[in-house]
Amino acid sequence: MKENENLQETDARKNRYSDEELEEFREIILRKLEKARSDLKLLTEALSNDGENGTNDTSPTFKVLEEGYQVLSKEENGRLAARQQKFINNLENALIRIENKTYGICRATGKLIAKERLRIVPHATLSIEAKLQQGSNG
């Protein structure tokens, strides 16, 4: 028990993550970036698709429904693509913070963001406490 308390105190007193810890986060971010870029590519391809799905020889009613669906689908794809691009930008900014050795520091409190949070949300810039406080103020 004493050893665990000392470990927590050491983490609380640290003002930045070690180079080894930063490298672990860098690898997580690079994996997420690769997937995010792949997903964005699929969304972008769907947006630039002509929308020809072989409905030329089917009933006119079905064609109208199909075109309506394609419009909605393109709008949704556009929103998803924009969100995906924002996610990619946030991950790229996190890589810059790793290079600057400022990664994992809460921009509101100046304390380290918990490793568990960063493993799940590697682009986080706020600790859970600061995020909750931000939510209650807005």
C-alpha cells in the first residue's frame, strides 16, 4: 500500500511525461492517425462518387427515391468527413505536443492528464476534472 501511495505522489508531482511514456503515446497516436486517414479517404471517395448505382433501367419512382437518398448520404458523408478531418488535425497537434514535450499537460490546470484518459482520447488537452468543470460552466 505504501509503495502505491508513493507512486501516486510521484505521478502527481511530475510536471511532464517521460520520453518513454511520450513514445508510448506517440505510437498510439500514429496508429489512430493511420486509421483516421484511411477512414477519411473512404468518405472522400464516397463524396466524389458519381452516384451511379445502376438504377437507370429501374422504375422512375425508385430512381427519385434513390437520388434523394444519395443527396442525404452526401450531406452526411460531408459532415462525417469534416469531423474526421478535425480528428486528424487534433491527433497531428498532439504529435507536435509530444515533440515539444508538453503532451499530456492539462491546458486548464497545468497538471498531468491521467494516462488512462490519454490512452482512450490521445488528443485530449483537458483533464477529466477540467473537462467536467468546463461542462458545468457552459
